[in-house]
Amino acid sequence: MPSLNDPQRFTELVQLRKLHDRDPRMPLMADKVEIKAFVAKRLGHDWVIPTLWSGAILPSDLRFDRPVIVKSRHGCNQAVVVHSDGDWTRAVHRSRKWMAGLYGGWLDEWLYRHIPRGLLVEPFIGAAVSLPTDYKVYVFHGQATHIQGHVDRATRHRWVLHDRDWCKLSRAGPTIARPSALSDMIAAAEELARGFEFARVDFYQPERQPLFGEITFYPGSGLDPFDPPELDFELGRLWLAEKKSTEVADFTLAE
């Protein structure tokens, strides 16, 4: 059982944030449409995956060069990779369900209820078949400390936790090659997460230039187990560490 009176584990602190943290910046940072202008301003346009289309109702016909990916603007794990007309029909059907109700209520994920419901279409990043490796950088009080590598996300999803030097900390899981732009992703994550006690910043590196994915404030909704369990406490200690004197970021999302 999680201890919310005296939280020590990372997963407990995520639950506490969901229940009590109402920082108005978080919905803006988790909005998959609006965040792109902020990232371009902070890091440069080369870091941003272009938006081919955004709105509330997908066009009935597939009018984009394939492959593309359809996502919800306001939720997590709501995406369809489109290679064919049949995939597009599936995306249209699923997107109606995404738009039918508010996201996040069933897990008390407050911030998602304050992101406008919407959809977006992006070019597919990576090889024509497999999803690219997802690099998720954990930033505590402005310092990146750990990076998760996620592989085979569409088939046999697995993830491994590393320290910032890419030393593997998880006991199990695959060996993932160190990305060539790791130092750039760490610096970018620290820039984007500046002013928060904790944020996770996600990237891809399909080629030389890394690409921003999203910012998450409730990783795994605080329910994913760590391997070994001691990592849960290690990350909790970093979150609970004395706050550093950091400048609160300018969260104006327009140029």
C-alpha cells in the first residue's frame, strides 16, 4: 500500500501530485499541440515533429502521405499508426472514442481534464515498420538523473532504466544501445523541465537530430513497478531532495 502521509517512493509521490498538485503550467506543458511552439522557442524548430493536421474530427479520407500517426491531443496511449486506408478507418473510429469523454478521470490525473480535447496527425518517425526507441529523461529540480529506454512499443513493449551515463540499472530487460545524442537530450530535458520539482521529458532519435516527444508529470500514473524495487526509493529521494534555487521558466507558448 502506498504511504501518502509520509511518501518516500517515487510512485507514492506521483500519487500525491495527482491528488494535490494543481500547477496551472502542467496542462499547458502536456498539451501535445501547444507544447510544440514552446519547444521550438526553447530548443529550435529542428527538435519539433511537424503537425500535418489538428482538429476535433478526422477527415474521412486519408489525405496525407503515409505512414502517419494519429494521436489525441489530451491523453496518453491514444495513437494509431497509419500505413493503409484500413488503418485510417480504424484511426477515425478510435478517435471518436478519444473525443467522447474527458481523459484522466479514472486515475485521478487532474491535468488532462484541463487540456482541450483534440486530435493531431504527424508524420511517422523512424523505420517504415517499427516504432522508434523512446528515450524518457527523468528531471528532478532541474537536473536529469535517469533515462528510460522503451523498445518494441507496438509489439512486446519493454523498458530499461539507466543512469545519466547510460549505465543499465534494471536487472532484466534488453540491452539498448546508447544514443549518440544522449548529452543533447539530457541538456534539452533540463531546459524544458526547468522550474519543476519533477518532470519526464521524452525524445526520439531516428537520425542524428533528436526529436521531442512529450512531457509527462505522472509517469505510468505512478503504478508501474520498478526493477529492482530499490529504484523506486532512489527516485523518491531525488524528488524529496532540498529544492534548488531555480528560475521559474517562462511558459509563454507563442513566439
